[in-house]
Amino acid sequence: MRYWLLICILTCGACPSGLAGTRQEILSELEASFQRDLVNAWYPRSVDERHGGYVTGFDNAWQANEETNKYLVGQSRHIWVLSQLALFEGDTGYSAQARHGVRFLIEQMWDHDRGGFYEAVTQAGVPIEREKKSAYGMSFSIYALSAFHAATGDEEALEYARKAFLWLDRFAWDSEAGGYVDDLSLDGDWTRKRIGNGDTLASGSKDYNSSIHILESYTSLYTVWPDEHLRQRLQQMLEIVRDRFVQEPGYLHLIFERDWQPLSFRDKGRDAVLGKLAYDHVSWGHDVETAFLMLEAVEALHGEVDAKTAETAKALVDHALATGWDERLGSLYEGGYYFEESGPLEVVMPNKIWWIAAESLNALLLMSQLYPEEPKYWQAFADQWAYIKEYQIDPVNGGWMSVGLDSDPLAASRAKAYRWKANYHDARAYMNCIRMLRGEFHLTRH
């Protein structure tokens, strides 16, 4: 029995005893919203029957933008969601919609000359040669194809998941310093990371965003292909994320140079920091997401969670709640910064982004079930769901707005889908939280 599952969580869902009714109410609300604002909002309208794959762009009322290019991350995320829906709903046609995307990925986005997947293609599937390749994008192809294999047993999907892993491991793994380099040429050569205003970071840098999603994708692939080399890389990535990227008292540092020196603009002054926030800030959404991904990875590797990983995951969630949580309305802000190394953490990116709300919902409920003696997690989870209902879900057109209405009063008029907004964060949150509240989630049912 895992050391951190101190009591049985199946009898009350690990919520405080006085909130049992609230637990059932939230479960019913999540189940209804899952169908209305995720499943029915996105499918089958996202399936591009004309060109293949999935539509990238929708306006606020779900009218498609048919001129938008198709990107590896977005296409892969739809395959993953549909594969998970096939398992969650007992198929009902979702595997066929997922297969539609798998065919596009393999036939139109795989580089048959150089290997690896293209980062982007046109609407009709013509490769955009000026685009680079990336470990971030490749990780999502592995995530998607391994999930499709898990849902259907499709061997070709598993074959291409393995091929993507082997290509990524051959070209992006740093055999001297460890870790994966994100920015790659079409041939797989390392490139310099552009960080704005003409500045670049020398080739070989590593960032947590690609690293946590490599961890995520390798976890998924390992569950269907328990290869020894993959196991070693998964273990290494768990240790790199947990022991390199996570900083005291519980947040991820964004970018390191090849030799693991942290990229930071703190010593250049406040204006320099604010001008480079995309490359140096505390992202509370990534922190709570990483807490979940580490726990999932270590369970896949060892069948249980060790004390160090559990403590690190808890620290990430605790730090986010203590420093990035809106105590008035709920939900995490987008980002903050430690302008003084031992000083306070200042909110510098105050938007409430949809994917952060989704990852918070998932992580907070998970922590409430792993640590039922600490009611703060359940209360924050309930407050997060209340926030999503009030400010994140579009009551007119359905689906989640990209930004909460409290931080952007015009959010309802903005696009429902674009290059970086699909539905994998919210889909995962819905399915995981429903399973947790039903007592069926794999990390908490032992």
C-alpha cells in the first residue's frame, strides 16, 4: 500500500465529511458539462472530412476557419482526446474519428525522407518547409499514437509512436549533459532558441514545457510498449523534471542552458524581466500540471509512488495555492516572478487561462484524495469548479472560453479554437475528475 494513501478514499471520495452532498452535486455537474461543453461542442464538428485531420480554428460561435494551417500539436491532441473518449464512453464511434486523424498524421505529417513529424502542414496536408521540428511537437505525436493503440490495438499507430520516439531520442537527446533539446531543424540538428529582440540562446538549451510533455508521452508509450531503453529514458526524464527543473520552495524554472545553468533576467532589472516573461517566469499552471504528470510517470515505472516524488508534487501544488491563487474569485493566475531571490512572488501575468483552470481542477482534486486530512485541497477544487462555471464556460455557445471573463470581459467574443487552443487540458480534467469522484481513478483507487 502506498505510503501516501493513508486511509481508504473510496467511501467518501476523500472530501470532508460534511461535503458529501457537494461531492455528488459536483460529479453530476461535471458529467453534464463534459457532454455539453467538451464532447458535443467539439465533435464531430472538428473532424475535417474534406482535407483530413481536424479543423484548427473556430470562432466564438463555432464557425470554422478553413484557411488555417494544421499543426502537429493540435492534430495530436485531438487524436489523444478521441482515443480517451473511446475508452471512457465505450467507443460510440470515437475510435473512428481518432483513426481519421491518425491517417492524416501518418500520411501527411510524417517526413518520409528525413524521419520525424513536421511541425506544420497546410490545410490540405502539404508540408511547410520553413517550419522547424520540435521535441514538444514530437512528444504529442507519441502521446496520441500510443493512446490510440491503447484504445484500439492498432499496430501501425504503435509503430509510428515507436519511430517518433527513436527519431527524437536519436536527434534531440543530449548524450553529454542529459535532457532533450526542443528546437530542431528539419534534419534534426539543434538550433538556437530565439528569445526576442534579436537575442538567441545557444543551441542545446532545455525547457520545462517540452520536458514535461516528453515525460507525459513516454509514460503513455511505456504503458503499451515496455521497452527497456524507453524505461531508462522515462526514469531519466522523471529525475530531470523533479530534480533539475523544480526549484525550492516549489516551482519550475523555465529554461536552462545546455550545461544546466538557469536562464534568468533577474539581474538585468525589472524592465528587462517584464520584456522577457515568455522565457523567465513562474507558471502556476505548469507547476500543478507537472505535479500530476510526475505521479503518473512514477506509477507507470514502479507501480507505486516514492516519497520524494510525492513530496515534490505536493510542494508544487502548495506553492501555487499559496502564491498564485485568486482568493476572491478562485483560479490561478497565469504567471508570477521573484524579482528578489528571497523576496515575495509578484503576479505579473494576471490573466486566467482556460488550460490553467483545467489543470488546477485535476491537480486539486487529486491532492484532496491523496491528502484527505488537508481540507484546503477540496475547498480549492470546489472553488475552481465554481469559477469555471461562472467565468470560463460559454453559456450561450458552449465550450470553454480561452480566458476567464473576470480577466477579459470580451472573452465570449474570442475564438474557441486556434493553434494553441484545442481541448486536451479540459478533456483530461473532466475525465480524470469524474473518475476520481466515482472512485475509479488509477492513482487513487488502490
